[in-house]
Amino acid sequence: EVQLVESGGGLVQPGGSLRLSCAASGFSVSSRWMYWVRQAPGKRLEWVSSIGTFTVYTDSVKGRFTISRDNANNTVYLQMNSLQSEDTALYYCATDAAGRTRGQGTQVTVSS
């Protein structure tokens, strides 16, 4: 059974940083593409980043976010720097870009 457990969210001031973690079980993160998606209040689910043989980012986070994975610990990360209020959302780790299979999410709130 595929399970994804996100952690690392919180309240941070604009310009701050957070690192999100996604602990996976039931499969190996090294064997497939992995994704981060997010949902801001009142908005649709939005793809943020992907990692496979290379990494991809949505334009709004390029240069600020970095996706990575630790195959030994079966974990995917999202390092988020220079956070902005627009990054406030519930962040999910997913096994597809649409977020159909995702964890319970971790809340990121960027506010002064």
C-alpha cells in the first residue's frame, strides 16, 4: 500500500525558509517520479515541482525551491527559501502531478 507522510510545515515570516519532508512507504521513491503539489485557500490544487531523472519547477518557485530525494531513507524533500505570502498553502507530496495519490499534507503559512 502506498503511503506518503508529509512534515515540516509551519508559520514563517516573508523571506524565511522551510524544508518539507515526505516519508514514503509501499514503494521506492527512487523508482518513480515524485511530485510536490499545493493548495492555497480557495484555489485549485497546483503542481509545484517534480523529481525523476531531472527536476522541474513551476515558474513561481524557480530559484527559490529545491526538490531532492534520499533514496536510502525513501524520503523526498522540498527546500523552500525566500518564502512569500503567495506560497501559503497546504503542501502535498504525490506520486502523480495531478495529486490524485497524495499524503495528508503539511500547512505552510507565510506571514509577518
